[in-house]
Amino acid sequence: MKINHLNLTVTDVIEVKNFLETYFGLQCYTSMGKSFAAMLDDDGFLLNLMHSKEVNYPETFHVGFPQDNEQKVDELNQRLKIDGFKVETPAIVHGSYTFYLQAPGGITLEAYCQIEGEDPSKGPRPSFGKTRP
């Protein structure tokens, strides 16, 4: 059995759709203006974006996007910074080289690559892109 799709509630469907197309390579399969967009990744996974005025995900909720290696994580991180997004410097967390991002529309994203030999139970707790006091 495999997971086929996920529905995410976002505050701005068009902005999130454009963001995911630009930085994470998803392609819009179908849309209904500002209220809905269905997006596909390279493996055929369907990510549905649904509009809501308010988004309230738990603190640790996020969507992860694996990268091929640490260089790809760094390149994506740098590209987002250059384009004006607030992203932390990638770090080794839970066995991955990773960073989190508070993306448009009220969702948290993670870009990461697994590091062979790293113990995923060791290391700091992820920030999930949220600034800690």
C-alpha cells in the first residue's frame, strides 16, 4: 500500500502553487482559481492545496522534500535566501542535513538529504523554521 495524496489548507492557493512550482518542481495538474490546486511531484504523488482564511497546523507539522545531496540542500537554501525568504542555515538534525522554511500560505516545508551513518535519534530538536525565544 502507498499514500496517494495529501490535502493541505493554505491561505493563498495561487501563491503556494507558484512557490512549489518554482522551488520544489511540483506541477499543477488542475486548479479552480483561488480555491483549489492539485499538484504532482515526479513520482506521481498528488498534493492538493485548498483555500482557507485561517491555517492552524500543529507546531511540528511540515512537508518534507528530499534533495539528492548536501550541495542541493545548500543550493536551494541559497536560492531562497537570495529571493528574500527567511531560511535558517542548513544543519545536521535527526540524521539529515536539513533546513525548515515557513513557506507562503501558512505551511512549513523541509528540504533535506539523509546522511549515511548519522544516528537520527541524536542531535538537536528541529526548529521547524520557527524562531525560538
